[in-house]
Amino acid sequence: MEQTLVIIKPDGVRRRLVGRIIQRFEDKNLTIKEMYQGVLTEAIAQEHYAHLKDKPFFPNLVNYMTSGPVVFLLLEGKEAITLVRQMLGATNVLQAIPGTIRGDFADSTTENIVHASDCQENATIEIQRFFR
Ligand code: IDP
Ligand code: MG
């Protein structure tokens, strides 16, 4: 079993997509180990996206991520990290294919509804960051 960290981003909460997104993970037989709603501080958003700090869209990304409540999910399942990334769809809005969460709901590369850990190392760090 593997654990991964998902964030339903502020646009996902604002657009009232929380239930439908969680439904998809449950439909795929992933277990919700822990879950809560909260607001990212600017400092935590900057830390979470530190790998992008030199990108031109970084200030915009931090503003967006701190613009309202988000929902944190600690999901567990077989190959959960790779599986959940597949379920999210590509980062680029035009490459997120229908059937994925981003492919079905996102109309922007920045405001793209969901985050999920992209590898074991980051899953460990992100679970620690938001659940420990
Ligand atoms: P990921 O969320 O699919 O892992 P990352 O490259 O880690 O993608 O980027 C983190 C977040 O930064 C994305 O989910 C998106 O919100 C935003 N982002 C990434 N690339 C771009 C871009 O080219 N333009 C605008 N926003 C972007
Ligand atoms: Mg990423």
C-alpha cells in the first residue's frame, strides 16, 4: 500500500466540486485515511511550490493557492501515487484529457482544481507538511 497527498485547490472548493472529486477517488477504491479543510498561508504555499519559485507565474500561483479554503486528503491504495496522478490529468490544460479531473473540470493551467504528490519522496514530504 502507498499513501499520497491530494489538495483540492481553492477553485475546486469554490466551484463546489469537492464531493465529485472525492467520489472519483472512492470509486477507484482508494481509502481516505485523513481529510480536513484549511487555508494555505503564503509561507506554506511558497514552500510547497518552491521548485517553481523562478517561474514567471509563481506570484500568481501563490496568490491563487492562498485565495480561499482548500481540502487536504491523505489517500491510501495500491500504487496510489502514480494512480492518483493519472486521475488528475496533465498540468497543461490543453493536454489534460477528458476523463481526468483536470480534463473534465479545469479551463486553466494555473487554476487546475487539484494537486497530488508526484513521487514517493515528495509524497513523504507533503504528508509530513500537511498531516503531521
Ligand atoms: P502539477 O500540479 O501537475 O504537479 P507542477 O509543474 O508541479 O504541476 O506545477 C504546480 C502548479 O503550478 C500547477 O498545478 C499549476 O497550478 C501551476 N502551473 C504549472 N505550470 C504552469 C504554467 O506553465 N503556467 C501557469 N501555471 C502553471
Ligand atoms: Mg507538481
